[in-house]
Amino acid sequence: MRYFYSSFLIMAIGLIAAFYLGGLAAVYITFLLIVLEVSLSFDNAVVNAKVLETMEPIWQKRFIYFGLPIAVFGMRLVFPLAIVSIVTGMGLIETLQVAMNQPDVYEKALKGAESTIFAFGGAFLLMVFLDFFFDEHDVKWVTFVEGSKAMEHVSGIANIELITAIIVGIGLGHVTQDFGVVLAFMYGVLLHSLLGMLDHFLSSDTLKSGIAGFIYLEILDASFSFDGVIGAFALTSNIFIIMIGLGVGAMFVRSITLYFVEHKTLSQFQYLEHGAHYAIGILAIIMLMKITMPVSEMVTGTIGIGLISIAFIHSIYENRQLNQI
């Protein structure tokens, strides 16, 4: 429980701030945003823990302590402001003033860019999933897929992850007929590949590169935050309420990550990593679908938590079976 003391403290401060910003209604909306962020990013915590386990202790601490301000202020406030600034041609300060004084204009500008945002984030998360899906694992969860002869042959094809992503990108281009969407998708694929290349050159045989891992986790966090930031406008147009709610949610996700790392949870529950990556794959598909059709964030969050819950329960069952042998 000690891992969550700071999160509950920040939540209390955030709810008090929300009360001063908009009364009890703002407190309620902030609480809903916290739940939304945790539900959308729970699988992010699992993947973060897996990456952190391969990093040096000093970089683990840097991500936990320095990554949080970036997640709260960078990804939940500055990043959406920067997107609107680029789309509208306004300066960052002017965009902030519009967000505070004309929230409807700010919301309209942000939602006007959501297709490219979803294309970029969806592509990055798709690559995260494909890297895991086509990699060889000693532990297999969905055995009729992961352990099939077809998977064995396909996973042996060079650059199969990149080929699959490009095929998806081409299909997305035919569906949307939007060059901006395709370009954003390819940027997402390229960024993931460049991070992989950076990690390859900087990592040792046993430890993941600290700086490459840090950047990778921050971009992964940003990809998960897209859904929450845009979906938050369904509840409120106050950017400070949004930042408080999603920021506190990000704090809880960090606490969950820290708990997973220090308790070696992923090694104790062998299918958690699988469940998280399948949830990421579905989230990537949903983000790409949202370019052409509306999908509720509650659906996305429920699917993510549902898959991880199934993986957790299955892991417990397998552990008990092994103990009985």
C-alpha cells in the first residue's frame, strides 16, 4: 500500500484544487477523469514495468521521479496545446489563452487534429504490439495462435513487423483518402523503428539503454494519453480540470508500475505481459478505427482491463496447477 500513499496525497490535493476551480461538479468530473486515465493506461503500467526491469536502477528512479512531471504537465497540458498551436498557427501562449478564455474554440481545434493524432499514436502502439506478437516467447498464452505452425513460419520472415504495419498504413490510406493521416501513421512507425535502432546501439547484452528506454517509455505514455486527452472533452472543456484528473491518473499508473517492478509481479504472473500487449494491440486498432467512426473511451478502457484481468486470473490458475504437481 505504501506505493500508493503519494498518489492518494496528490489525488486529495487535486480534488481540493478542482473544488476551487468549479465546486463539487468539478470534483466529480476530476474523479471520473482519474478513473478514465487508469482504465486506459493500466496495460501501459505492465509494459512500463517490463521495460524498467531491463534498465539500470538509476534510470528506473529517473523515470519514476522525472518522468511524472513530463507525463502530467508535458503530455496532459503542453502537448495538446502544442498540437493546437501547430494546427491553428497560433503561438503557444496565445493557444493557452484561448484554452482558458475560449475553451470551445480550443476543443474544436484539438478535435480537428484528432485524425492525425490517432494515426500517429495508433501506429506507434501497433508497432509495440507487433514487436511482441512476432517475437519468440518461452511462455505462450493464446497457444492456438502463438504456438501454431503458421506463426512459426510467419515470425521467421525478416522485418515482418514493419511489413505488417506498412500494409495497415496503405489500407488506412485507401479507407481515409487522407494524405495527412497516412503521413502521421508512417511517422509513428518510423519513430518506433528509430527508437529500436537507438536502443540497439546503446544497450548492453543484459541492460536496456537508460536514455533510449526513458524516451521510449515517455513516447509510449504519450500514445496512451491521446485517447484520454481528447476523450476528456466529453466531460469538461476546462484544461486545468483535465490536467488534474489525467495527471492524478498518471500518478496512479506510475505507482502501479513501481509496485510491479519491485514485487517482480510479471515473473509471478506469467501471462500479464501477454494480456497487456494484446490490450495494446486492440487499443491501436481502436485508435485507427476512431479516425473514421466514434468509439467510446469506456469501451477501450473496459477491454484493456478485461484482458489484463483474464491474463491475471489465468496466471493464478496456472500457478496453482504447478504447485499441485
